[in-house]
Amino acid sequence: MKKVWIIAGGVVVVAAVAAPWAVGKLTEQHWQSATEQFNAAQPYFVMETEAYERGYLGSEARGQLFAVDPDTGERYPVGWTGDITHGVTSSTIDFDFDFADDAGMEAVFPDQKPTVTVTTSAWGSSLVELNVPAIDYTDDSSGESLNVSASYATLDVSDDGETLDTKMQLPGLVLRAPDVRLSMENLNLDQHASLLTGKLWTGDATVTLDKVSVVSRDEPELILESLKMVSDSSADSAGEQFGVSTTLTLDSVGYGDESQGPHSLEFNLDGVSVAAWNDLLEAVSQLQATNADAGNDPQQAFEQQMQATMALTGSVESMMADGLTAAADLDLGSAEGPVTGRLLISHPEQEGGEPVPLMMIAQTIEGEMSVKLPKALADRYPELGEELMPLLIQGVLVEEGDFYVMDATLENMMINLNGNEMPLPVPGMGGGLSPQM
């Protein structure tokens, strides 16, 4: 029995001794994979590793982080070094960014610099933590100043990079210039996302902002209170179609002594083809890439742009052939009464999935549009009344009790506007605007 315990103890000791080396090896592999995924997932930043020196209890890496202008392809480098510590089941990477050549960054962060720490586990998950110290900066030449409270953000990556959980908190910011003052209170982000397929992610996100204030010289203060955006996207059980729902709410808008609210805007997109949307994202990426490389070989860039544009058009046509519905609902609060609006656009699924040419899409699209606003609102604001008068004369708006309203539908190339039918105007063809009474 004693022999068994000795052997078992030896195995534990060997495992404990070997674990940091194994974790270091896995960390290097994860780092290479993570940077490749990071660079491929978005066009704005490129992470390059110039050296990775792996040791037993620790490693060191260094390279460049490039901020990229997606329109021109111009890259702005920032050097970085990573101090990596190997544990038994995880590694921690502390990043140090070189701002020595950037006078602006040195002025904003004279003492403490922003820190980025990445903790990677042996089973493939990673936690990225960003901490930004408080900022108290004044530009003596212009009189502008910036005050920002200490803020942080975290990114938890799991399932081999296919699940992301993001949190961010910015407690406060004040920007002052000679003629304007901008302040912001409690900006928070909480997001969960999972990779569905290709470049398409689904999940939910919530962004909240307690208050925004803008004060301009000789103007009343503008205040936005309790701004919140909630977004949710999901796919059907087969993973063939997905939908997105986004709601934006604002408790009140104050301007001087006046305050209006609450307000809300809701947007829904349903029944979108996953395959066609992925093709659309790929075509957009190709178009951005060709625009960035246009200066190298103009003729080749032109041909690539034409191919990417055709691919973009084809993906939109395929997406419409599979059917989809988009809707937006607006609700604004005012002392005179609610201002509401709704826009619904749908395209039915085509038999056999046969794409409809983009130029002919108006023949198969259907829609609804409605608007309702208090007449007293136009009386209170004469400028608004002047804008509405032509619409009333043309019959786009009609009176209904204490409100101006509009109800319109589109089907089979015919518009029904407040009970009057007329053909849908087609570019290049005259007429078609006279209502059929």
C-alpha cells in the first residue's frame, strides 16, 4: 500500500511540475488562433506578433497593434509587449502599450496608463480585462478640458471563440470647450453573443445611459434622461432563418424649461435567410478590402469592386427571394398628445426560391405606413405647421378629430393612401400619381 501512495504522489508531483510547461504551450497555440480570429472578424484593427519567447513559468511576446482606416487602408501602429505568467491550469498576459511617440497619449495619461490583462485557461476560454485610469486633462492653448472617471471593460471568450460575454462601465465624462460643455453619466453595456455560422452572431445586448447634457453658449441646456437600448437576435431551430428585435427608449428630452417624453423606437427584422445574410456580409467585406487596395492596381481593383458589387446584389436578391419582414414603430410623448408612426415592409417567399431582380423588387414588395400627430402640436410650433401644410393640401395627411393622420398600404404595385388608390410611381415612367376616386 505504501508503494501505491509513493507512486501516486510521484504522479501528482510530475503533473504539477509539467503543468506550467503544458499550459504555456497551449497558451501560445491559443494566442496564435485568437489573433487570427480577431484580425479576420473585423476590419478596424490588426494584431501582429513579432516574437513569442516561451519559457517554463512564463513567456514574453511583443508586436504591433494597428488601427486601420477601412476606407483607405492606412494603418496607425502602437507597439506592445506581453508579460505572460504560466499557472497550473491557466496563463495571465499583462499587456504594456508603447505610447512614447504619441505626445497626446502621454499628456492624457501622464502617470497611469490603460492596462489590458488576458487570462487564458487550459480548456480554451479567455478573459480580457481593460482598465482605464481617470483622466484629468486640460489643453492650455485652447482652454479645452476632459474629465473622465476610471472605467473598465471585460470580454469573456469561451467555446473556442464562439461565445462572447462583454461588459463595460463608464461612470462619467465631462468635455469642456470655450463655447460648449458636454457631460455624460453612467454608460453601461452588457452583451452576450454566440456565433451561429460564418460571420453571423446572435444573442442579446443592453446599453444604458443615465443622462446626457449639452450646454452651448446663448442656448438653453439640452438634457436627455435615461436612454436605453435593448437588442435581441435569434435563429430558428433549423438555423436557416434569424430575426432581430431592437428597442430604444428615452424617458425625457429637456430643452430649457420644456420637457417631453417618454419616447420609444422599436425595430424588428424577421425571417431573414442565414445563408444569404452571410453572403451579404462576405460581399461587404470584399468591397471594403478592394476599396482599401484601390491604389495598388486601379484596373484590378475596379474588376474586384465590380465582382464584389455583383456578389452584394446577388446576396440581396437571394435574401429577398427567401422572404423577410421589417417593421419600425415610433412613439413620442408630448404635452399635446402622442406622436406615433409605423412602417412595415415585407417581401413574400418566392416559389422555388427564384430570386427577383433588384430593379423589379417593387413589383413584389408589400408595405404599410401610418402616422398620427396632434393638431395642437402644429399650432404650438408654427415651423412644423408650415412643413405639414403641403402634405394636408396634397391629401397625404387628413384630419381626424384632434389629430392629423396618414394610413397607407402597398400591394401589387398599388398604393392605398387614406382610402384613395394610385399606382406606385416607377422611375423613368411618367404619370401614375393621380388618385383613382
